[in-house]
Amino acid sequence: MTEFLRLITRAQKLLRAAADDAMSQHGVRIGQNLLLEVLWETDGRTPGELAGRLGATTPTIVNTARRMERAGLLTRRRDQHDARLVRLYLTEKARAAREPIERAREELADRATATLTQQERRHLNSALRKIIQQLGEQP
């Protein structure tokens, strides 16, 4: 099983580097594209809501949101009904980046799995979901 750990660690490092390169071409850092993906679905979520959805901690989301705000991708506003809450909203720059980022992510997934059959892709996705669930996080 040590080979499994070595292989998955190496694959993760290579995928992370390739994703960071692909996302940086659109002014987005790795991980920020995941936050954008959730906000593209439903804009105006709180950092806590995003953390729960992404399996991250709220402080991680807050720090990421600050960087994204400085990059012109998000604005932070107080909730109209509960001033203790902050909601995150996409800027026009973030909305305009949706199609190119989604295309880049699709191209990277295609590149990473190009030598796999459709059945191998399904098995890989299934196995990864099971590993994530086994280690305590819902996919």
C-alpha cells in the first residue's frame, strides 16, 4: 500500500501544479476556482456556507476571499438581515472568467485522464469518492 501513497501524492502534486498554471492564466489561484464555482451557482454566500460546501475551514475561506477581493474577483458586504454576517459577491471580472476557467478545468481533466478508458475514469472517480468518504469527508 505504500506504492498507493507514493502514486497518489505524486499525482496530486502534478495535478496541483498543472491546475495552478491553468488557473493563473485567468487571474485565479488554485483553490479560488473552487470558491468561484460555488458562487457561480449561488452568489452571496457566507464564508461559513462556503467552508461547509467545500470541506474547508471558515478561516481558510476568509483568507482566500480577502486575496480574491484584492484581485478584484469578490466584494464583501454585510448581510442585510444580520449585520454579524458577511456575504461574498462576485464582481463582473469573476463572472467574465467563468467560461474560460470552466474550459481550462475541463481541458486539464481531459489531459490528465486522456489515456484512461471511460470505464477506468468511472472507476477512478468512484475510488476517489470512497477514499474521501473513508477518511471522513463527504465528496
